[in-house]
Amino acid sequence: MELTFHGWMVPAVIALLCVIFYKFILRIFFGLIIVPQDKIGLVTKKFVLVGKQELPEGRIIATNGEAGFQAQTLAPGVYFGKWIWQYSIDFQPFIVIPTGKIGLLLAKDGIELETGRILGRKVDCDSFQDAEAFLKNGGRKGRQTAIIAPGSYRINTLLFEIELTDMTQIPDNAVGIITTMEGSPLDEGQIAGKIINDHNKFQDVDTFLNSGGYKGLQEQVILAGSYFLNPWFTKVEMVRMTEIPIGHVGVIISYVGEEGKDLSGVDFKHGNIVEKGHKGVWAEPIGPGKYPINPYIMKVELVPTTNLVLNWAYERSESHQLDKNLSTITVRSKDGFPFNLDVSQIIHIPTYEAPKVIARFGNMINLVSQVLEPTIGNYFRNSAQDSDVIAFLGSRKERQQSAKDHISNVLEQYNVNAVDTLIGAIVPPESLMKTLTDRKLAEEQKITYETEMLAQETRQALEKETAVADMQKEIVKADQGVLIAERIADASVKKATGDANSVRLQANAEGDRLKLLATGEAEKTRLLAKAEAEKIELLAKADAEKISLTGNAEAEKILAIGKSNAESYKLSVEAMGGNNFTQLKIMENIASQNVRIMPEVLIGGSGDSANGGISGLLGLQLLEQVQKKNVEVVAVSEEKTDDNS
């Protein structure tokens, strides 16, 4: 235990002795000061034994050995002669500026700032680590233009106050708009300071000021990145980059720059168009893309270069919203009816004409409201007053073409191409529409009735032809009956003639046979045959005479009947008329042969009113056929009469 106690007591005693030696012996008798490696010593001199005692008026930091706060600091190390009764030494850590920060400095001592200035100019003082050099080289009191970047610094805080602030960060697709609080006043008529070179994006404030930089809004902008910008000198506003979408160009209106020469020509009297970099409307528009444009000194007007559709219709607007204030056009016709119509206008602005359009109107909205809206609205109002509603509806195509031609001529004067004019929905008054609808329905019903009437007539013709076709079979049968009757009559005549001839031939044959038999008998019995032959000969002659007489009598009978019939026909014809008698005889022959020449349904005009006309026509046709056959029968009958006679 004794060994352990003595083991740690020895170093402690030695350390205590060293402290006592330093504090009371070296510090008092030798003025020894030891400054650690991570600190600096701030020196305050209590009095001066020999020399000037007081600081100059207005000064708080001593640079020539005066009593007070000393500009010179003690760097890490060992120093003698800093007597405890004359000097007060305070240890201070290094000033550390972390990454992403900057240090702003405020000098408590130095020359007064010039009138009108708010920042002290940069002097050679080793980044403010040499306070004595700062004061002797003309450093100004107050806020300083220079800053200190991230790192460690041995700065005398008796002279300088350090304020940490963030670095300026400009994100992607953004633009930093700079406004400076120090510099020369802007020239009369200018709204922004001209571009100054070689100041490293406003990070080198003194170069900017020494080069004649202006106070206030700056034309120059800064792009995406990190910057050591002194917020006491610059104010940064971030805006998005100007984007020109595809199908558009950007016409730049610059509010800064020198007055440029007008490039629009003598025929264009609606504004100046100048070269790039001058004040006014630039003659060369910018194409699709992203641009770091300062919106406070330049204005970019988008102009569509593709076909642009504008709608005059309620609750119908395109994505560009240029037609959001347009509505359906109300017009009044010649006959006093108000009606609405929707119109769509397609326009195109060539790229090279875009600056003239903007110079004339300022923007696309003014083009629509000042030219397109009154031009198209008034045209259709005037056009409607020359026509009634019905004629307007009927001549839609012609009016659309006329509107296109008229509007094209008008817009051409404003450097705009009219592609097409389209008339949309036309909404006449409801009362007129009802009248038109009723009229149209009546016309359609009339057409329907006429079509149905034609269909009925066609159907009647079909039924008539069908009936005639059906009757034709019966007529053919009747014709065949008449022909059969004629053939039977001919057969009867020929049969009678044949019978007579047959009897005659049989008689002759029989006579010949008997003659031969008689001859044979005579040969056989010559003696007996003579008497018998005479007998047979007499008998044969008698039979032959009988047959002859019988045939003649039959022929005379037929002839008498024919003459009687002819006389009867003649008297009948005289009494009844030729046609009536012919029809009577035809009907008697048809009746005697039992031939059906009439359909089951009797042809007549009464009964079914729908078929009455058709039945009458069929009856007339049948009568004509019968009369034709009557002539043929009479001719045949007369021929037969002649043959019989």
C-alpha cells in the first residue's frame, strides 16, 4: 500500500510544482506566456511605462504600443516579457468556418466608411488574420466586402466580429437574379446594371466595384451551382429558367440596352424591331429550349408556330387558353330570328412573322381580343343579316368558304395566316326549329304516302298479271275445247264419207264375189247354173242397186241437213247478229264437250271492291279471246258447209 501511494504521488507533486513554478515564478518574474496549439492569445495592454499612453480619438485597437486592446495577437508558442501586471492575455480558439458556410466580418475599428458606402473595401491583411495590417493599410470600420471561405483562421475577435452564413445554392433549372447593395448609381433611363466582367459571378465584390459595377438590379444572372456570395452585398432571387416548348418560339422584349436601329422596314409602323442586345423587340426569336433569362429586364412572349385552333363556343376551350374568353356567336337573321352558331378558326403564325405580331399587339391574347374576336364575330353577324334562318342553314358550306376568304384577307394584314374557318353547331330558335321539324315530318310523310301508293299500284299490277296468268290456263283449255269440237265435227263428216265409201266398196266386193261364185257355179253345172246364174245375177244387181240407192240417199240426207243448218245459221245470224250468234254456238259446243273455260270465281263488278277492277279486266280479255275464236269457228263452219254442198 505504501508503494502504491508513493507511486502516484510523485507525478502529482511534480505537476503541482510545475504549475506553481509557472504561475508564480516564470509568469511573475519572467513574464512567460505559453499559447496552446489550437488557440491564439488576445493581448490587452494595461498601461505604458514609456511612450504614448492613449489611443487616437475614435480608435479602440492599438497598433503602436498604446494601452488598450492590441492589434497583434499571440500565435501558438512561448512568449517572455508579458508581465502579469502590464498585460492581460486571453486565449481564444481558432475561428473555424465549416464546409457549406462562409464567414462575414464586421470591423469594430478602422477608418470611417465613405459617404454613400455601406461596405468596407478589401485590404491586404492575410484574410483578416493580420489585424495590424488591416488597420495600417486603410481598413474601414463596419461590414466588409470580403468574406472568409471554409477553413481555420487566427482572427483577432477584439477587432472583428464573425457571422456565419450559408453559401448560396442555385438548384438545377433555376436562375439567380442578382441585386447589389453597393456600386455606382444606375444611369438615367436604365433599370439594371450593365454586365461587368471578371468578378467571378459577383463573388469578387471588390473587382466588381473597382470595374464600375452598378448598384441595384443586374442584367447578369448566375446559373445552377454553389457560390461564395456576400449577402451584405448581393441579394439573390431564384426563378425558374424560361422554357420555350416545342411548337413555339419566344419573342424577346428587352427593357435594357442601347437604342437600336429599327429593322421592321418602312411598311411596318407598329413598333420597333431591333437586333439582339438592344432595347426593344428582338428581330430574332428564340426556339424551343430552356434559357437563363432575367424576367425583370426581359420579357419572353410565347408565339405558337403550329396551327392554332380558337373556338367561339360555350364551355369549350383549347389547352392554350387563348380562347377562354370567347363564346358562342349570337346573330340575328334577315327575318328577325336570333340564333347561335359555334365557329372554329385555325390560324398559323410563321416564325419570321412572330416578332411583328408581338411588336404590333404585345402578346397573343391581345391578337385574339383586338383582331380575331371582332373580325369573326362581326363577319357572321353581317352575313346573317343578309339571309333568313332557313337559307342560312341551307347555304352553310358556301358561307363557310366565304368566311374563310374574308378572314384570310383581313388577317394577312396583321402578319397572320388564316388556315381555315369552320362553322360548328347552328342553333336556330326552338319555335322555328319546331316549325321546320313539323314541315320536314310532313314532307317525309308525303314521300312515305307516295311510296306506299306506288307500292300499292305495283301490287295491283302484280295481282292483275297473276290473275291473268291464272286465267290463261283456263283460256288455253277453252281454246283446246273449241279445237276438239272442230276436230270432232271434221271427224263426223269424214266418218260419214268413209261409211259411204265402205258400203260402196263392200257392195262392189260382194258383187265381184258373187259373180265369181256364179261363174264357178256356171262352170260346174253349166246346165243348172244358167238358171241359177240368172237368179244370182238378178240378185246381185238388186243388191248393188240397193247399196247405190242407200249411199245416194245417205248423201242426200247429209246434204239436206247441211243446207238446213246453213239456212238455220243464216236466219239465226240475221236475227241475233253475227257476233252474238258466234258466241252462242261456241258456248253450245263448249257446253256439249263439258270444257271449263271459266274460273271458279265469277268475274263481276260487285262483291269484293278490291278485286272488282281486276275481275272486269279479266272478263274483257276473256271476251276478246272468245270473239277471236268465234271468227275462226264461223270460217271453219262455212268451209264445211261448202264441202258438204
